[in-house]
Amino acid sequence: QTVVTQEPSFSVSPGGTVTLTCGLSSGSVSTNHYPSWYQQTPGQPPRALIYNTNIRSSGVPDRFSGSILGNKAALTITGAQADDESDYFCVLYVGSDTWVFGGGTKLTVL
Amino acid sequence: QEQLVQSGAEVKKPGASVKVSCKAFGYSFIGQFIHWVRQAPGQGLEWMGQNNPNSGGTNFAQKFQGRVTMTSDTSIITAYMELSKLRSDDTAVYYCARRGLGETGYVFDLWGQGTLVTVSS
């Protein structure tokens, strides 16, 4: 069974930079997993931020960026703002028309 | 305006089935896959499966095999997800989401508002 791992929580100061990661329980994440990232606030559906590793969805501020760092996908927020305080989820395509979400990271901005 | 509008909250008893609908507005429904994702209270997102409204083809996460059905009715531009043999741990918000096309073919770019399904005796 494929497990996608994310940090359960992270904290960043306003104006600071934070990198959240998305890994695989076995193996490395590559662009072939088409990593995408979603932001979710309480009571709302997720919103797509990044897809295909590093492409920002329409309307997403450029302080959000995606990459592959080592053997993981990464979401970097540069110049964090108060309204970036949210849950962030990654999802990986694992082949055979199957996707797996990570457990999510709760980001606190303080 | 592109939207996915889901049916309202449901309360079901253990062992029953639930069918959630997802109506599409503002885009070509038959052209894009609909995925279903659920989120238990206070928990993360869980991919359940996908349906191709054009062909009717489906693919499910292994844990839901045999218990989930995903269909579409193109005449009323609506997708459905039916989950049977409900258990208390199926209590969750169920989302439909559209999979993008072309370069965006691996992103869920439009989401429904979610449908809370509560399983309780």
C-alpha cells in the first residue's frame, strides 16, 4: 500500500519562508508522480495551488512555488502572510489511474 | 461560471447505502473525469476513485473496491457516487472534483462544496 507522507504541522513567522514536503513511504517522488498541492481552510473545499510539480494554478500568488527537493516534492511559501494559515495537502499520481493524498500539513503563521 | 454543485447532507444507519450527486455547470461535462475524495472529521483527504462521464469507465482505490459505484448521467450533467455497507468510519465530507485536461490533466481543478454523510445508529 502506497503511503504519502507530509509533516503534520509547521510554523512560520509572518514574512518568513517555509518549505513543506511530500514523500513516499517507499521510493522517491519524481515529476512522473505529477505532484500537486492544495490549500484548505476550515469548512471549505480544497483549492489547487500547484500542479505538475511546479506550475501555479490560475490566480495563485507567486509566493507559492513547487519543486522536487531530494527525493520529495516540496511546496515553498516565500514571504508568508497571515491568510496562508491553512491545511496543505499534496497528492501524487501513483500509476494505473490511481492517486494518493498525503495526510496534510497544518501551517501556522505566527 | 464553472461549478460543481453537490447534493445535501445525509444521515444513514450502519449497513445502509448512500448516493451523492454532483451536478456540473459551465463546462463540457463529458470531456473531463470526475473524481471523488472524502474527508473524515478532522482528518486528511482520501482519494476514492474516478469516473469518465464519456465512457462510463471507472477506477477505484483498492480499499473501496466492491463497495463503491461511480456513474454519470450526461443528459442531466450529473455524476454520482454510491457507497454501500456503510460503517461509522464512513462518516465524512464527500467531495466531487474535476480532473483537468491536457497540461492540467493531473490536477483536480474544480471542486464541489462537499456533502456531509453521517453514519449513525
